[in-house]
Amino acid sequence: MSITVDEFPPAEADIDARNLESAVFNLLLNACQAAARSTHVPEVKVHLTEVDERIYVTILDNGPGIPASVRRTLFDLFVTAGKPNGTGLGLTLARRVAEEHGGSVRLEESNRERTVFTLSLTKSGRASSKPAEESAN
């Protein structure tokens, strides 16, 4: 499998590093699992961009895409597609963490050639003053 990470420009933000790491890990894990099912050489790419007060992490894979029947509920709890051992928690967690940082996770594109997710967050601080562990309970 080929994993390409662009050189990241320096960016500073007020984040909960542990929870944000978990969100990015879930997106990368999904991308790697999808790319492993590609009919081509499996490939995952990661881009980081900064625009004004926002930071964007974009993760692309060349897997078979997300079925249209699942796309509307993709971020709901326990929704999974194409993974027999998937729990359906990863994207829900990633979205929650992004929202706690004033951002979002979006499915930008998905077809038979590639899937693109973008996680965004604000640089100026979290949207919620509560730590993520407290808001999850």
C-alpha cells in the first residue's frame, strides 16, 4: 500500500490533541481498509491546508467507494459498509471531535475510483468548553 503525506505547512491551533489524533486515525484507518480493496495498487493520500482561521485535513483513497445507499446515514452510530468487523463508530467519533473543535467531517466525493473525506477545524479554539470525555457521557 502506498501512503503519501504532503509536507505540512506550519499551523497552530488550540486543540485536544488526543481526541483529534483519534479522529484522524479513524479516517486513515477507513481509507486504508478501503484502498486495500482497490483493483489498483492501494493508495492513500493526506493533505493539510490552512485557509484563514480554518485547518483542513483531506484524506483520499482509491478504494471502491462508499455505496450510495449508506451515504445519507454514514455518520450515524453503528452504520458501516463493506467491513465485516466494522463497528460503525469511527466516523461518528471523527465528526463529534471535529464539531468540538468548531469544524466538521464531510464526505466530499465517492465513486469507483476514489473517496475523499475532509476534516476541518477552527484555529482559534474549540466550539465547546467541555473536554471531549465529559461531553461523551
